[in-house]
Amino acid sequence: MFVAFSKHLAVRSLNSKINSACTRGTRRLATISDNAFPQSPITRPKAAPANPQPATFTIRDGPIFSGHSFGSYRDVSGEAVFTTSIVGYPESLTDPSYRGQILVFTQPLIGNYGVPSREVRDEFNLLKHFESEYIQPVGVVVADVARKYSHWTAIQSLGDWCTQQGVAAITGVDTRAIVTFLRERGSTLGKISIGEAYDADQDEAFQDPANVNLVKQVSTKAPFHVASAGDLHVALIDCGVKEGILRSLAQRGASVTVFPWDFPIDRLAHHFDGVFISNGPGDPTYCVPTVEALRNLMGSSQIPVFGICLGHQLLALAAGAKTTKLKYGNRAHNIPCLDLTTGRCHITSQNHGYAVDANTLSPDFKEYWVNLNDSSNEGMIHKSRPIFSTQFHPEAKGGPMDTAFLFDIYLESVRRYKDNKGLLLPNNDHRVESLLFNSLAKARVGVRTDSINFAEGMQQRKQDNRDLI
């Protein structure tokens, strides 16, 4: 009896300790939540609209997938591409490099943490949660969209966001089969149709964004300025720049004046400490004025130059290299790249369908980075001058920050150039008065989300003199 009574006391004591620990844990969790996020709204799951319309996703001369719409009720077509990114769909969908494409997510569940507010900006007046103001793809394809969402920053569902911005979206399709087809065949045209069965006679309605100068659509129409507390000043050519790139420069003490894609930067570069060429969508051979300006710049100035993604391709074209279209591109947040100068591997964030042919690089340049998945070129560097570029995105957003140090390398060269310029020309300050920059806009100017004008694009394509590059 005594043994049984002792066991009973021991069990009661153990239960008391467990209950006490649970109670303390609950109080501690509540305290952290209350103190850490006093301004955060309580987010409750929101349901998507009931009775979604039937929809189909059709690959030209390929399979047809049936599902349901969760976005805007409109038919769209574009280049069908896929991303293997697991998180970061708000950043991916607002990346201007996706302009005109239908984006297929390999991650099965998309939308579970909702969509944050576009009103939230950081200390540089840049969008805190997005890479541009609008959704850039014309269509979105997911296996399973989250009808409910939950996150303390979220204000709406992915479906509501797509509907609000006029973006077609389909769910309930086999994205594994879609991606398998695209990997084997290569990126091709696709179409999302809402509310009716697919009609083979509509095949001629497929529109190819490759026939349009997409950079012209996403680039600012007038200069704008992003101020920082530092004394460096960089001129950036906007081919579809991500907010993350601007933030990466401003956080490191560089104010940035952003110019349209076709601005003759070679004529004003002497007013700045560095030149930057941004990412952007589409075929780089459309950007003839940009390539010409960069060619003239490299032939007349020692100013540091850094290019990312499309900026890398344009810099290569300006140096005499060639670009090629990849079979299905690289769009992911987990792509390994090798730094040929150090022998180190870094995981990178990527979004591109074209690449530089490393075999055509000018003798003045050497290959800087290489993709360890497909051996494609991922960067180049000048052998004697502060000019380099990368195909991947060091700023990530989303993705790993492994290569963010490249911004530090660039701005170190910008600092040296500025200091040397001051020593050589102490009484000859070419800087533009700060009053002028204060009068510029603080965000992109005139960028809209109108439907792509394919007829105008075809006419423009015929007028472009592509032999220049």
C-alpha cells in the first residue's frame, strides 16, 4: 500500500510540473507576442470567392489541362515558364523580368500566407514587400491555391490580388506534368481560357511576347531619384529594375538616379560615381540604344559598371559577345554557381530565359561565374577595369543572400573611382546640383499594366536594326 501511495504522489507531482511548465510556456508565448508585435493586426483566414469558374491551361501544340479560375475572368496567352521557388511568390509575381509570361509554380501549395499591403514602404520610399507595383506575368498556374491565408502582414488572398490586377490564374492542374513537358520541349506559348472548353481553332490566338519590346513597357518613362545618407551617386539604367536592387545600393550609402532604358548614359556618366544596368524581361537584342550607349561608355570612360541579369547580357553585347535563348531558362532560388576567381560555390536566385555565350566574350573580358547545373555562363569581368556583371540576382528577394557581397565589391570600386577623380580634378566638380535631383520623382514614372500591344510590337520589331548588335 505504501509503495502504491508513493507512486500516486510521484505521478501527481509529475503532472503538476507538466501543467506548471505548460502554463509558464503559454504565458511566455503570450508575452512575446504582445510585446514583439504591438502594431500587428490579428489576421484571420479569409475565404476565396465561392463557385470558381472552370478554366483550361493549354500549351500550344501540346496538352490541355483543366482546372478552375482563381483570378481575373479573362483569357490570356504568353510564354509558359516555370519556377521552382518554394517561397517568395509576392516577390516573384512582381518581378518585371516575368513581364508577358505565364508563370507555373512547381511548389504545390501557393498563397497560404496571403498578400501584404502595397502601401508599406521602407526608409528609401521603396516597396517593402514587392519588387514592383504590379503583378508582371499575364497568367499564373498553381496546383493547389490556398483558399484561406494566414500571416500577420497579409491583407488579401492571392486570388483577390490576381483579380484586382486583372491577372488570369488557374488551379487544380497537374503542374508536375506541365513542368515535365516544358523541360522536355522547352519554354513555349501557353494560354489560359476561362469559362469554356478549349477550342483547337483558337490556336492562332496565341500571342508571343518575344515579338514585343518588353523592356520599353516596364522601364520608367522619366528619371527618378532614390536618396541615401551616403555620398556616393550611381546612375542606373532601368530595364525593369527590382526594388531589391535599388535598396541594396541605397543601404550601402549610394544614392541612385534611375534613367529610362534608352537613355544615352554615356553623355552624362561623368556626373556620377558609377553606372548600373538592371535586370529586365525579354530578348536583349531589342535594346539597341542601351547597347550603343554602353559601348560608347566603355570606350570613353573609366567609370565602374555593374550589370545584373538582362544588364549582364546587354553589357556583353556592348563588348562584342553574343546571347542565346535557353531551352527553358533558369528560374529558381536554389541554383548553384561557381565563382571562377575563388573556386567557391554559391547558391543563387535566378530568373532569365537568355544567356551569354561565353565562347564569344571579348579578349578584354573573362568568364566570372558559371552555372553548375547546365554549365551556362553566369557572369563576366573585365581583365583590367572595374566592369563586371552577373546573370543571377545578388539582391535575391526572394532567395538566398549568398552573393550580396558583390554590391560591396562594386561600391568599393565606385568609392575608389570617386576618390581618384577628386585627386585628378580637384577644382573641376562635374556633379549635378542636388537641387536638380530633389526635383525628380521618387518612384517609377508612367509604368502601366495595360495589356501587351502585340501589333505595335511586331511593327517595332520590323523597324529595329538588329545588325547593330
